[in-house]
Amino acid sequence: MTRASTSQAPKPNFNRYSPPSFFPPPFALLPLQPPPPEKLNLNLMPSKRQRVSDDDPLTRAIAPPPNETPAEREIRLCAEQEAKRISDAIDEEINRQRIVDKKVPKAVKILLLGQSESGKSTTLKNFQLMNSPKAFRTERASWRAVIQLNVVQSVHIILELMTKAHAYTHPSSPSSSHGSSGRPQTSSSRPSTSSGTPKDYPPLTPEHLKLKMRLAPLMQVEEALIRKLLGPGVGAHALAGMMNLPYSERMHASPKRPEVSVNSAGSWKGAFSRLINGNGRESCESSDMIDFADPEDPGVVLAACADDMIRLWADPTVKKLLEIEKMRPEEMAGFFLDALDRVTAPRYVPTDDDILRARLKTLGVTEYRFTMKSGPLGSAMSHDWRVFDVGGQRSLRAAWVPFFDDMNAIIFLAPISCFDQVLQEDPSVNRLADSVLLWKTIVSNPLLKKTDLVLFLNKCDILRAKLNSGIRLGDYIVSYGSRPNDFDCASQYLRKKFAALMKEHSPERPFYCHFTSVTDTKSTTLILANVQDMIVRDNLKRSALVG
């Protein structure tokens, strides 16, 4: 065998250029010749880039002012140097924070999803109660006002129902043309039945009408509470329009009848608290946060009307009216009529359970941050936690998508007690059916493929009470058929329905499901602790720290 040659290939000479042989002769490259000097035009027009730069508003804005004196120039240069120093300091702080974020463990993020009034805000309160109980101490004054508003609204719903029943049975009576506030009603607010069949309303006695008149001051209480909650920026016209609505309409949100709501980023929680900063104490009792000596305290009027409100709620005629209208106030969020003697006390301070039961619609995104003291296996990555609560109404669900990108887990709340209710935004849609469709959308979303999903079948206590009262699940869910109308059978049936959607659209994910009543502090605390443990362990598995 001959040995391969080790001679190197000749180096190319870049000083000489010869066109490749495959170029035809017409395309042979010729040496460039400069144009004759006499043909060069030195009076060239300004280039397009130069003209654009001269016309640029930013260039004109940063240009020195005409006829600038040396002293003015010195002041301008000093100001520019100071602005540059501040800008450099901001950039340095951003870079420093970015480096710190890379060193510390990544925060665990949880997103709460579900339709309106599904229990998201209550679940967020439970997280806060578990990890930052002292925060409840500073917010009790604000939640006291919310609870007072819930009480007044519940009473006025009953008063409006009494007005409707009296007008229906006494169409020619002068008192039938006025609502619970004594204001004239229009023809559109006169009672009518959708089916056209007369309703057998029980007659109201003169004592009922006197009771309505004695409770009329609650109208001013509600107006004062709403004004404080919404803040000084609320317009008088908007407030008057809201107060003139019947309560049966005001409590159901719609484009024309908005529910009382506050901005989650606003300062509504400080509107009712006494300023105690600077008193030299690091902590104080909850009662110290409330100014009981305020002459405009709504609790004064509520305490004066307490006996009449208790008598109204216990009246058999009122119970009959609610039964005829198929209204169950005890199933509504923010129900406190069963504790009027306590919540109307002059020096009432809300308990943790009261705050969990309070109802106030919030707009925007609520973020709660907390630090876990310990986690499974002593994991440091579980220390920093962030929980996000977003609006659940149909018009607000488009704001969910930006939060899908970087979430560790989603807690989806489905109120299974709402099988006999419809959406406030669309009365043609069943609330339980809407939750099922929402769950299907979440489990099939490709952006959430790697996100842990936890299902809370919520409001089990209300479901149990409904089934025990004789309301049949099969009358609203045809596929339930003739199964037993008890909680165990109904809850397992609904659980299988949600699990089947998960298996169909995301079979690779485990199915985490809990039966919850988020107003029950003890059971919810245990469930949330298990959820936190599950999220941390899944993060550790993805990091290959545990098997």
C-alpha cells in the first residue's frame, strides 16, 4: 500500500482575483474605475436619514434651546447629569434585583379560578388566615362594615318582597305604590308573574306595614356604607341610580344593575379603621381598630333596629313569602340574619368565621404573598408563595390567560350546590353546567399542560341542606336519573363527571379533587395544607430531588 501524501494544499492568493470558469464571458468581472473628478457633484442634497433626524420630535426636544447663555447651559448640563445618575441607579437596582432573583428559590404561584361566587375570595382569606393571622386583626374594622352592608341588603330584599306582595294583593292601595324606602315605584317595578298564574301571597297585617316603616332608616345606613366603601371618587349620580333600584334587582349583577363592588387595588380597607400608627405599641386588640365613638357609625342605627330585624326574620308570613318566591337567603353569600343579635351589638367585632362569610365583590386581580415556615423535606423552594384571585364573571374571564404562563398550580372551585341556579350574567345558563364547561376549558388548555390542577367541589354544606329539604338533583340534571337523592350519591356522581373530563382531555395528569365548604375554617385549613404539601412535592419531583 502506498502512503498517503502529507503535503499541504497551496494557500489561496486573495490579492489576485480570477472569475470562476463557469461564468460566461459577458459576466466577467472588470476592475472598478473611479468616475472622472470633473463629474463629481460636491453640492449633494442632505440624505434622507439626515432630513428625518432633523425633523425628529425627540431630536428637537433634547436640542439645546436657542440663545442659551453660559449660565443656563451649565444648569442644563448639571440637570442632565443628575437625570443620568438617577437612570443609572435604577438600571443598577434592576440588575441587582435580577441577580438576587436568580439566587433565591423561585416563588410558588397558585391561581384561583372559578365562576363568580364560587368561593375564590373565601379560599384566599383561608390562605391568609393560615399563614398571616395578624393581618385579620388589622382588617376587622373594614370587614365589620362589609358585614353590616350584607345585613342591610338582606333585610331590604325581604322588605322589597313584602312591598311586592302587598301591591299584588292590594293594587289600589296608596302604600302599594311605594317601595321599602318610601319612594314611588314606576310601572315597570309593579309586581308581575312571568307565568301569568296568580300567586297565593299571604296577607300582610298593619303590623307588617309598621315594621317596614320602622326599618326605613336602614336605607340611609346602606347609602353611607356604600359611599365609604367606594371612596370619595364615587359620583352622586351613580350612587343615586344604584340606591333607587329595587333590592331584588340590585343584588343581581347585570350591565344595567351593577352589584356593589370595590377595586382590589384600592384603599377601601382603611376607610373604617382608626389611625393607630405612632402610639408606641407594636400590637393592639381588634377592638382598638374600630372607632366606636364615631357618631356616624352605622352600628348605632343597626343596634336601634336590631329587635325589629330579628322580628322580621322570624315572622311566619315572611317565611311563607320567601317560600312562594323560592328565595333562600341562607344560601346566599353574606348571610348573617341568623346572628342578628350578635352582629348588631354596639361594640361588635367580627370573628374569623364572620370575615370568611362576608360578601364583597372585588374588581381586578388580588395577589396575596406569604412565607411558609417549613415544607416537606425541609425544602427551601416552598418558602415564598403567591396566590392570585381573579374575577369569575364572564366579562372578566379574558383576564385569566396572562396568568396561565408561570403558575405552579391552579385551584378550580366548582360550587356543586348551584345545580338549581342560573348565571346572573345569562339566566339561560345553569350555574353547574357553566362550571363543567369551564373545567373542560381549563383541562384542555395547552398552556396549562404542565400545571397542577386541583378541583374543589365547593359548598357541600349547602348541597347537603338542599337535598335534605327535598330538592331533587334529577329534576335539573337529566343524566342523574332516579339515583338516590342523598349527598353521598350526588357528590360521587358529580365527582365522576369532572374526573371523566380530566381523563378525556388530559389523561397524563393525576386527578386531585376535594369536597369543600370553604366557610368551614377547620376542614378547609387541613385541605389547603394538603394542597400545599402536594404542590411542593411535585416541584421537588420535577427538580429530581425526590423519587
